[in-house]
Amino acid sequence: RADNRLQRSMAVDAGPRDWRTPASMVLVQLFITGMLLLSKVSIVAGMFIFALLAYRSFLGAAFILPFALISERDKWREMGWHATGWIFLNAFIGYVHQMRTFPLELLKPLF
């Protein structure tokens, strides 16, 4: 009997929040679709692909930075040089990997 009450209370608690996960998944897909369409339009218009990647990275960093600073404002005191170095290294490797592995052959059908 206690298990039934627990299951009912858990079902009631989770009810109003059930829409957040699917809605966020749809929102992410819409953002990715918009980014791909804008990338295709700008590449077809003649924009240099590496400039597009640089602009996209800078715009993403400028958009995310305020949210990161606000939500993690207490974590900056705990982070030392070692953690900062690892963050920089991972970000640099990810960016260089993105620039080096972009297959330019995929762009030929666009022209």
C-alpha cells in the first residue's frame, strides 16, 4: 500500500515537467536546422568556409558566456590553473579537429 502511494506521488510530481525534455529536444533540432541552412546559404553565396567556422564559434561563445558566468559564478574560485589548462587544451583540440576534418568535397554539389 505504501508503494502505491509512492508511485502515485511520483507520477503527480513528474506530470507538469514531462513536456520540458521533448520540447528541449525539438528546440535543439530547430537550432541545428537553422544553423545548417544559414551555413549552406552563406557557403553558396561565396563565404570562405574557415571564416564561417570562426564566426560560428565566436558567436556561440559570445552567446553562451553570460549564461556560463551566471550559472557557475561560485565555481570560478575552486578552479585552478590545472583545470584551466585542461579546458583550454580540450577546446583547442576540438576546434582544430573541426577545422581539419571538414570535408571540402561535400561542398562541390552546392556549386
